[in-house]
Amino acid sequence: MITTVDFYNKLENEDIFTNENFDLIDQVLTINHLKSNWVTFENCTFNCRSLEFKNMINEDIVLNFDHCTFNCSVTFQNCSLESIEFKNTKVLQSLTVRRLTLIDFVFLNESEFEKSKLCTNFNISKTKVTHFQFEKIEHVQGSFKFLGNKLSEKRGKTSFQNSTLTNVLFSENSFLGFSSFKRMYFKSTAENSKPIGAAFEFPGFYKNIFSKVSFSESNFMNTFQFENCDFLDTTWFEECKNLGNSELKFVSCKFEKYSLFDSSKFDKIEILHCKFLEKASFENFETNYFKLHQVTFAGAAYFDDLNKTNNKVIENWDRKTLRSIKRELVNTHNQIDYLRFKAYELKAYKKEVDKSNLRWKDSLILKLGEDSNNFGLDWTKGISFILKWSFFFYALYIVWYAFYINDANCNPTIEEFLVNYLKFLNPFSFLKSPIEDAENYFLPFLFFILGKIFVSYGIYQTIQAFRKFGVNGG
């Protein structure tokens, strides 16, 4: 069995380790210096309590771990190196990176087919990296904490792509170059919904600074939050598609340049107390629940074709959200979608009014507006409204006329019934009753007048619906 002395001797005299099994179960391997500037561990297994690299100051050192198994925790602390590379890692209990200065940090799976599912606790904090690459990794259990780091300060690049991360907490990081979080799966488990000792309720990004950044095509599973984050340049959240169980929330965030959410799908999304200082685009955006609260759109906000094929759920959205969207549709001269959201806002207001017995007058007006033309959207409802109410009052008109003349068998022919009904519908014969002597009786004449009022109102509402594409939307 290899001893710790043997391990250190090998490390002192060799720079390539292949198929080594470092079996030091109860030992802590602490490395403070390396003789070679490039050290590679290939297909090696580390069976120890902990593997620690501490206080190494050599900006030419490259550490490369390829196809390795770590049945231990791995720690890098207070080091200044050129590069640390983990490629095709098979097993890793935990990885701690604290107070490092690096040119490159790579954690990568190069295989398209053989991806190990890592049950690992990642903790990367107070580290400066010029090029950060974390790609094609299946992190299915444990946590991923990324705290107080500064990345891409010297025209570098940060790349989290094509990976799954579980129980993430990104806090107080500065992403100074272009950062890509494309095609990421952010997952969480119930026991990690609130990090220990933190004020944060859910996994997410808190108090981060982003330069240009893309989260396009990523999947935010369960609840995920961006809070007090500053987006300094163009921001992409395009084509993120999870209508099933995504709950995305932005709280007190600032978007200084273009922000694009086009063609994304979320189950729920809330944007609260945020500022969009340039144009924001939600074109072809779809969600089952949308909430905007105290959001400032300093530039134009485009909501073209919002929920175009999923209209029914919009009626359950918050009225303030609907009003905000409607206002931005007016500002961008989107007359067609504006009319849709004007109707949705009125429907939402109707639900509020219906719960209050003190506003029955408003409730009645809104009910008639919905029944007569669906708040200006549907002319066929106007025709239906006219026929329904005119026939109702015409039937009462006939019945009470028969009662007054004391003739229960007053049965007109079909032709007489239809002709008189057409006369009843005629809005121009407002005071001329189809049956001349019916004007002499109170109730028949009352129902005749009420019928005319409802017919005239229905005609007006039908005309309004026909004019919905006019300059003033009817």
C-alpha cells in the first residue's frame, strides 16, 4: 500500500501519473509546492480523507485531472496558479476553491455520451479567474455555491453551458466579460430550498453584477430567483421553455441595456420592483401566470403576440399586470394586442367588482359589456345579444298582451309572429308597437320599450366590435 511519504516523493519527482491508486483512506494530503509546472493525473483514484492544495504561489503551474475518481474532498486555498483542469471526472465528494487567482479554471466533460452523474458539493468563493469553463456536467445532487468571485476581468469569458446544476447559490459575484449560461438546467431539492444561515428563500442569483450575459435555452426547474442583480449590458433569456414547473422571479433588478425574453415559456414569472432602462422584448412570450409589480420601463417594452395560443389563462392574471402590459402596447402602437389586453383588464376588474356588493352598478355595466361584444372583441356576441334579449322581451310582450285582452288562445300565425317580431327588432320604429292597440296596455308597452332599448344597445355594441381595428379601437 502506498504511504503519504511515497505520494509526496512521487509528486516531487514525477509530473505525469497514470492509473495510480492513491489509497490513503484516513490521511489528508496537503500540497504546498510542486517541482514541475505541469502536473497531470490521468485515470487516477484518490482514496483519502482530503486532498488539499494550499498556499501555492506560482503562476506557471497547470494542474490537470483527467478521468479521475475522488473518493474524498478536494480543496484549493490561497493559491495563485495558471490553470486548474478537471476533465471527465467520475466521482467527486466535494470541491472547495477559495481565494485563488487563476488564468483558467476548467471543469468539463468532453464525452457526448458518457457523463458521470456527480453527487458533489461545490463551493467556489473569493476567486479571480480570467477564463472560467464549466460545461457538459451532470450535477444531480448536493449544492453549488458560487460566492464573491470576480470573473473575466481581463477580456476573459465565463461559460456555464449544457450542464445540470442542483441547488445553486450565486451571490455577490462580478461577471465582467461575456458570460454564457446557455442550455443550463437549474434544479433544486426541497431540503436545500433555503441555504443555511442565508436570508434567501430559494435557489438563484443574489447581488450579482453581469456584463453581457445569456441564459437562453436554459431550463429553470421549480422556484428560481434573481434578486438585486445588475445587468449592465445586453441580456438574453430567449427560448427558455418549461411550461410545466418553472417559477422564475426577478426582484429589485436593474437592466441597463436591451433585455430579451423572446419566445420563452414559463409556468410562472414575476418581475417585481425592477427597472428596464433600455428596450425590453417579450415577443412570442408564453406563461401560465405573469405578474408585474412596480416595474419601470424607461424604454419601449414589446409584448407582441404574448400568450398568443394560450389566451384563457390571461384572465387569471393580476389586473395591475394587465394594465402595465396594455400601457406598453399603446406605447409601441400595437393596436391589435392592445385591444386584447384592454378586454382582459376589464374582465379582471369585473371579477373584483363582482365580489363587492357596493359596486353593483359597475358590475351590471361590465356584465352587459362582456355579454354584448366581449368588451369590443366579438361582433357575433352582439348579434347573439340582440336576438336573445329581443326574443325574451317579445315573448313577454305577446303573453301580457294576451292576458290584458283576456284571450289565452291568442295564437298568431307563424307569418304574423315573424313579421311582428321583425317590427319589434326595427330600431327606427321606437314608439310604434307591432300590435297597434298593445300601446294601450302598460306591461305590453313596457316590455316593448325595454326590448327596443336592449336592441339599440346591442346594435351599438355590434358596431363597436366591427370598428375594433379603427383608429381609436372603436
